[in-house]
Amino acid sequence: MKCPVCNSPDSRVLDSRPIDEGTSIKRRRECPSCGKRFTTYEVVDTVPIAVVKRDGRREFFDKHKLILGIERACQKRPVNAEEIAASIEAELQNSIITEISSKDIGEMVLTRLKEIDIVSYIRFASVYREFKDVDSFMNEITKLSARKKK
């Protein structure tokens, strides 16, 4: 690692420790030329995942944006939006895809919400599937009731 002070191409690692629940490594280094100490961080390089929006635009996957959407729909409900978003992000990173539609991400959220909290599921579905009237709500609730009876 190049020294940020004297630009010497060498440095010596004094200490290494895992951070961020083991997903990164923090290294304390020292330059043999000038003696200056500095810190570096090592993280796994992930492939960015493009999200294809309904109108065809492409954006990079943003976990924080997903968390906000889940929190908005599940306000005051027993749902951990960060946990859901983290599991979706991990699933996407572990897959071989580099592009996914926003529709597929919405379905992933709905699948998880259905297992956690039905009210949150209905609230998220109403926004995600753009329910236009009461009949849309009733149809979804009827499907859930029929599924639960089985």
C-alpha cells in the first residue's frame, strides 16, 4: 500500500482486525520510509446490480432506498425493514445476476412480508401493485384467506 504522506510504495501492517460484522478488515500500517502511520480498509468488491424500473430506466440497487420503501409501508408494524433489505441484498449478491426488475424486488419483499406480518404485506402490496379500489384489497385478502385455510 502506497504511503499517503511520502508516496513510498511500501508499508508494513501493524495490526489487522475485522469490522462491520466481519465483512471488512481494518489495517493499521506504518511507512518504513517516513515512519508515518495510517489506516486502510479492505472490503469485498461486489458486482453492482442494476434495477430496471417500470419505465425502463436503470438504477443501481440501493439498499437504503429499499429500507425506506418497506418502512413507509410497514410503519408501526412489527417488521424489521433493515433485516428484510439485508436478506434481499445478500440474495442478489449471491446470485449470478447483474440486472433485476423492480417488479422482482417487490415480489421478494412481498414473499418475506407474507411470512412476517399479513397487515404489512397488504399495505406494501397496495402500494407496490397499485390497488385502485376496495375490490383490489378484497381480492388480495380473499386470496390470503383461501391460502390460510389450506
